[in-house]
Amino acid sequence: MSIVDLEPIGRRIEVDPATDLLTAAQKAGVDLVAACGGVGICGTCRVRLMRGQLSPLTLTEEDQLRPEEIAQGYRLACQAVPLGDVRLDIPPESLPVPQKMQIDGRESEFEIVPNVVPVDLALSAPTIEDLRSTFVGYPFERNARFEADDAGLARIQDVGWRTARLCAHETYMDCPYYEQLEYVGDTRIQALISMFGTGDGRLVRNAIDQIDNSRNSSGATMSRYPTRLPQFIPSFSLWWIGMLHDYSRYIDDPAFVRRMMPGVRDVLGFFESYQKTGGSLGPLPWWRYMDWVDAWPNGDAPQEPDGSSAPFDFLYVMGLNWAADLEAAFGAQAFSAYYRQQAATLGPAFQSLYWDAGRRLYADTPRKANWSQHANVLAVLSGVAPANMAADLTVRVLKDTTLAPCSLYFRHYLYTALNRTGEGDRYLPELADWYTMIDKYGLTTFSEVLDKPGKPSRSDCHGWSASPNYELLHTVLGVDSAAPHFGRVLIRPFLGELQRASGSVPHPKGAIAVTLERSGAGLRAGVTLPAGTPGEFVWKGVRRPLQPGSNTLTF
């Protein structure tokens, strides 16, 4: 227990461990200004530590408080937790009304004759006659369909759909309760869920446009936007290019993509300005977040003093490859050739810098002291990993428990690597953690991270964790775009242990319908493509052309 003294109010309260100062003050009968309700985004609940010790400063406090305020002992009451007995000074601006003190008075005797007197009533037990709620969110319509001979997958989809809906309003939001901000890393995954699940690209376009408008003079985008609190995460600028690349593949909107191309060049120009001799990125400014990993403080990927970090270098190559595709289809061929050459040059250099022949893995840094799934997944997705070793690498990374693991967020990229390398049949068993959230924790939405002993997830509804709603359509049913505007369709299913699966995915010209049924060691497939849209079906390495309209195939 900790004793919290609140001055100059003259209140004292004893609180349990892990109780924040805002809650302690409220329990003591002292109302502090907290315009945001205590979630740390308004910065109005300032207090000053006079004696004792509080929990370390949070990133939110570093954003909200000026350096001189921090030096004077100011903290945000909603963020700080006492680590023992503390005495606090509450500045006048943190109180909703000025404090009044009575210093003299007059004592008189008088009889109290109240107009209200207590009356004991006997009431019947309460009953609920009507229970209603109103849902407010972006008007997505669930136009995709997926069915299989595993009934549990329907539960995964329903919870994922609810999660995605609750994180989409006038903008995407990482979560509907905690931060309510359109973070680029979260939004890229949410956008894929939207495009595959609904075919509606309007909120995706809005997000791409807003993030483009957040760019500062360096060329980098903000990590989240719109917001009044500037924050920059360099990796998220590269994910923004990936989001634009996704949009160009699944939505027919070439004029908008062309309008975004100067922003793509600005982002890559920002990263190019930090390249060292040899091509590796030097120390990047701001928050170097990559993923929530227990061994990575604040989610920062490991790096050398000179900035060298495999996850960032590989992600930069991915950005160059995305930009080369975009320039070839919507921009300037000269830029496309330049970005393609840059990626081709950096690949062998990074292979030499980070590959460890003894472990047959990519290390997080050239010293090879840190190892993660992330570096190896991004090596595969960037093309740095040679094609002839990518599948074996991905399978080993999936099973290697000595590596820093991907969180629910970054598992999307791990599973994309499985798909990319032809190992998608390993995907369905990976849904065990999603079933745990439903069956063990009773969640009706998917959380930001998995609960751990003593460290529960701060957000029980997080858009990035709804990724199975995309993976089931993209990996299991096998639907993908093979050209800009979804101009060609690729069907490459990975059924795993399923015997049958069917479904449909929205397309700019209609819908793509797929039915799959195993026949012994073979497969019977039916595919219907929209008018004017050809495609290709791939099964176990065998390729068959698909024509617009109805197609029946036997393997």
C-alpha cells in the first residue's frame, strides 16, 4: 500500500499498488482536470512530485510535458503510479474550480428542520423491459464470404469482423477505446481487411491521403494522423508506401495513385539521406518502433551504434521495390529503374552484412548478438533472401523458439512470408492464439497483444489483430491480384488439412467466386471471374489459365 498526500488540499489517501495518481486523487475526493477521461492524450492532469518516488516517465508524458516541467517534477496524474509514500503539489490549473479556504467564522445555534425526510420503501425486484444500443462506425458492408469444413473458422471471422468494424469510423483507429488514432502500421493491415472483406476502398483512400498530408519538411510522414500531437516513427513512412501499393493493386483508382507519387519519392529521399557507405541506414531520428517484443525496449528493433539494423534495412528495400512497381505503373520509368537498381544493389550488400552461415539465419545487427523472426521475415519479403532458400528459411523461423517472436501485429508479415514462399499450408494451425482469445479469455474482439501473467493487454479491441479475416481469403482461399487495378487474378489456395473451402472476394468489376474440394490426392476447383478479367490458378506448382466467367479445373 502507498500513502498519497495531496497538497495544498490537505487530503491523504492510501491506495493499492499500481493505482495511478488520477485514480488516487478521485478516491480522496479531489477532482483533477482530465479532459480526455484519463487516457493520457489531453495533458491537463498535471501534478508536481514534492517527495517520494513515482513510476518512470511514459512516452505519453514525454510528448505532453516540456523538458523544464519534467525537471521541476511535473507528471501526468493518469500516467504516474506511486512506488511508495508520496507527497504531491496540485497546481491551480489542474483543479476544475479554484480552491477556497475559510479562515474565520461565527458559531450560532439553530434548529435544523429539513424539508426532506427519509421514508423507507419496499420495492419489487428490478426487471429489464427494454435494452438497446446504438452502433456508430464507418458503413462497411460485409461482402466477402468464406466457408470451410472447420466450423471454428466462422467464429474467427465473426470476431475479426467485429474488431475491424469497431476500429473504423471517420478514420481508421488502432483501437476504439485506448488511443483512437490512425497509426500507419495498424492501418495498413486494417486497409487490407477492408478491401478484401468489403471491396470499399474509400476509407483506405482517405487514410492514405491524410497520412500524406502529415509529411514534414524532411519527407517523412507522421506515424499517426490526424492528431494535434506530432509523433514520427520512420518505419511507418515505409509502411505507408506499402499501403499505397496495396491500394493500387486492389482498387481501380489510377489518378489518386499518381497524385501520391511525389510523396513516395519524398519518403525514400528521407531514408536515402540517412544511408551510410555500403547502403545500410544510419541512426534514424524519432521513435524507432518496429513491433512489441518483450526484449525490445519501447518496441525498438536492435541496432548498432552506427545505426545498422537488419529490420530497418530490409524494410527499406521493401519500400524501394514497392516504389519501383508504383512508378512503373503510375509514375516515371526513370524513377522505377532507379529504385529497382537501388534494391538490387542493396540486396547482396545486406546479405553479406547480416547473414550468419553457422545459424543459417539473418541476425538483427552485424555483430550477430540479437536474433528475431522479424529480420528473417523481412529478408524474405524484401527479396534479400535468395529465392532458393526462402521457403526453408521461413519454415525454420516459424519453429525456432530462440528468436524474438512476432507479436499479433507482425504475425501478418510472418504469414505473408509463408504464402509468398509456397508454405501457406502451415497457416491454419497458427490460429491457436486467436482461439485462445475467444475460448480462454472470452473476448468478442481481438486484443492488441496476448495477455501475459502480470501484463494484460491494454487494448482488448485492436484492428491489426483482425488479420485472419484477410489471411483466410488471401492465403487459404488463395485470392490475390496479379496486376494493378486487380486487372489479373491469381488463385493459389493453401487448404492445409481442410477438405473443402469456398468463398468470394469483392472486385472492382464484381466478385471473384472460388470453390475448392479435395478429391483424394487431387483437387476439384471452380472459379468465376468478373467480365474482362483473366487470371491464373496455381496448385502444387501446376499453373492453369483462367478466363473471365466460369472456370472448372481438376488437378
